[in-house]
Amino acid sequence: MSDTTATIAHFLGFTALLRRSGFAVAPEQSMAWLTAIELLGPGEIGDIRRAARATLAPPPERFADFDALFDAHFLGSIVPGLEGEPSDEEPLRAAEDGAIGPEPEFGDETHESGAEAASAERLLARRFSAGEDTHTLRRFARALPSRMPRRRGYRWRSARAGTGADARRMFRDAMRHAGEFVRLRRRRRRLRQRRIVVLIDVSGSMKERTQAHLAFAHALVRAADSVEVFTMGTRLTRITRPLRLKSREQALATASLLVADWDGGTRIGDALNAFLAVPRFSALVHGAVLLVLSDGLERGDPTAMADAVARFSRIAWRIVWLTPLAADPGFEPRTAGLVAARPYLDELSKKFALMFSTWPK
């Protein structure tokens, strides 16, 4: 092994240590860190530490843990609890819909809907049958634009009553009337649809509703101006691009080739933290509606899920959690994950239509 290869392996060993310690580090963040070190040419260990913080993006509340692990790996310091057995659980990975590899083989095994959350990852593709609710989805798509939440844009438009004078139009009028201002023109900001970010739970406990949720996401992508869709299970996968296809059957079939963790385990907290750890993903949520389609059955520590939802609540305009468990009229969140995340949710419901009708404009 050459010196360069050994050095790179040593750096990647630190990212592996972070994952074993509960930090969400995507593969592209590891590459960004190596690139930053190569470009900046750090002369001391402090430069490497600062580059690691900037690219690996640890949450502020875990800076102390991050620095302790950094010192242990690069300086040989001892961290309490680090000498134990490493976790055999594969770190959650984030996948882009543009990076399509070889098509996975279709499995003949049938996986029943799971009653409990698990951590096991089942790598398989899924076939989706032709949907029977096409008419309902078409009605939903037609009614959606008028119910979409909106925000003020950067462009202006003329208005009868606005917040400011439209000086440009007033001067144009004056040029046609010998320099006289004959009318006070008003203008106001144009309204734009807010972005919607959809996270779909594709674990085994949600298997019976996965196709309906994907069909809903396809209708949403086709009807709204700006929608981003991700699936989460034991992995985080962006499937926005295939859902832009006009044919729903073709869109779902293409998406099925991208997602590798259908009907597997549930690691909601890790998936949400992995999403936040990728800067261009987390930037999508700023001022947007975050829509989570999940039953909230978290296998891991519910604290990680609550921390992630709390971080989302600070950057998102609104967080809506749709769970099939809310079908019961007397529903109260009882799972540890939902109980921990409930204080940060703007809405916890089961119906898509009610969600749009109750959004403030």
C-alpha cells in the first residue's frame, strides 16, 4: 500500500468512526472532506479539524463529541466508551436519483407487511400494479394549484392596492403626457408556490401503503411547481427525477429501480439526520413544507428522531406528518418516535385533502 493510499484510508477511518458513533455522514461528504484537504493543503492538524467540521457538518450540540473522536483518531486520545465493540449496523447512505447503477434483479420472495420496525436491510426491487384511483388523483391534481401554500417572490407585478409605488410605470405614463404624472401606480410582490419536500417511509411496516404514497407523490410532482421526493428506510434515496415522468406506471417502475431498501427496516432518525447532513438536501427545506409519510415506528433511539425533527422545525415553514395510525378517531401518538417528535410537528394527520385545506396562505 502506497503512502497516499494509507493516508486516505486513515482519513476514511475517521468517517467510519463517526458513523459508528451515531453521526450521519454521507459518502459525498467524505469525498468533499478529502477534496478540501487536497485543495487547501493544510499545514497543521487544526486545519484538518476545521475542514472536517465544515464538510462533515456535525450538529452543533455534538461538537464536543466530534472533537473528542477527532482527537482519539488523529492524536491518540482515549474516549470513554470508544474501546467497545463497533456496531455491525451498516451506516445509512444517501443516494441521488441521477446516479443510477446496474438494474437490481427482481426478487420472487414476497414480504408481508411488518408489524414491528427492524434494522435489517433487504436489497430488492418492487413491481407496482396499475392503480385503481386514477380519477381521485386527477381530481387532486386539478384542485392542488389553488390550495398550494404560497410565499412572496422577488418579482413585482402591478396592483390596484400595493405596498409601494410603481415608479417605472409612472415614468412611462409621464413620457406620454408631457412629463406630467397623471396617475399613481401601485405594485406588489408576486406570489410563488412554496417548495414541498416529501419523505416516504418504504419500510416493511408501510408496505401496504407504499404504492399509494408513491402515486400521491407522482401527482404532487406533476401538479405543483417545486416538489422534491425522497424515500427512507435503511437508506435515503432521492426519486424526484423519475416521478416527473408523465405516465404514473412508468414513473413508479423507474423509481423502483432506484430504491434498494423496499420493505426493509426502519431507521427514521438516521434517515432524517442523513438528509440534514447533506447541505444541498437540507437547503431544499428552507422555507418549504416538509411532508413525512410514515407510521413513526422507529427502531432506534427516539432521541435522534426528535433532534432531527427539531432541526427541521427551525428551517422549514411547516412540518406535516401523515400516519395511517391516525385513522382511529381517538388516535393519540403512542410510539416512542412520534411522542418524541410531536412537539415539533405543525400537523399530525392521515388525510391528504385535509392537509391542504388547513394550510395557512
